[in-house]
Amino acid sequence: MKKVLAADRKQFDLVVIGRHGREAVSSFLPAHIADRLVRLCRKPILVTR
Amino acid sequence: MKRILVAVDDSETSLRAVRLAAEIAAASKAELLLAHVLVAPPADLYGLPTPEFQRIQQKVVNEIVTKAAAAAEGVRAETRLLKGKPAEAIADAAVSSNVDLVVVGSRGRGAVTRVLLGSTSDRLINICEKPVLIVH
């Protein structure tokens, strides 16, 4: 989470994250982490399943 | 990428979402679908929307669509008016229109307001089957 939020301070244009759907995929971020990132990150954020 | 749906409303973040979507569309030769969800009208005694509300809503919708189309200048774009709960209507339109990406602005509500009212973007990332790009 801290690393991703560091994108706010760096020269990234976009943050891309995977998110759990109903069929959870273990390698993806848990839903609540994705939700928090969407709220906290100031860069455009692409959420995929 | 062929089609990108952008949810538009009267906010500044919505216009930023359109501009970013237009940038992506231009780079990938995609077309934009500018979607606005109509607010449910207050009904009169007979359960019909009041003429005054309809007149104001029409004016507001025209302004929103005109601004959004201007922000998407140079990219092929069509407009669609949706009805229902915002997140659900956008998620349904994304599937029925077979878009490759959904772009929405986040209004940046405070924590308390967000808990009380929820957020369209929060809800959308939970229910939308398509990739969702949130613009702040």
C-alpha cells in the first residue's frame, strides 16, 4: 500500500491494480486494499478484475 | 481498445475523466461513449415528474453533455442517457455496449459523507465487470 501510494509523489501517470471479484484470485489485491487505494491515491487508478 | 465509456456529470472531476479518456481514445483510435445517469424525478400527486423538474433537468443535461463533448474534442463520441442507480446503470451500460474500459471521476467526498452516502466510483469497482479507471 505504501509503495503504491508513493506513486503520488513520483512521476507516474497511472496506477493499475487488480481487485478481487466474487471469484477471488489469490494473486490479486484483497478488495478492501483496492478500495482504500482508490480513496487515497491521487493519481488516476485503473482497477481490473 | 475500441470503445470507452465515460460517466459524465456536472463535476470538474468528470471533465478531467473525459479529457483523460479522450487522450486514451485518440492514442488507441477508440470511440467514446459519454454516459450521463439521469436523476430520478420528484413525482407530483399522480406519480408523474413535474414539468418544472423536467425543464430544469433538460437544461442541466444539455449543459453537461455539451461540456463533456467539448472536452472530448477531436475524438469520435456519442452520448447516452441512462436511468437508475448511477453505479448499476453505468455497469450495465458497460456490458450492454461492450466497452473495453469505463472511466469515472471521483468526487473526493470526505470520510463521513462517503460512509453516509456511499460513492459511485466505490460501488462501480465492486460491481463492474469491465476495467474501471478512476480519475481524481
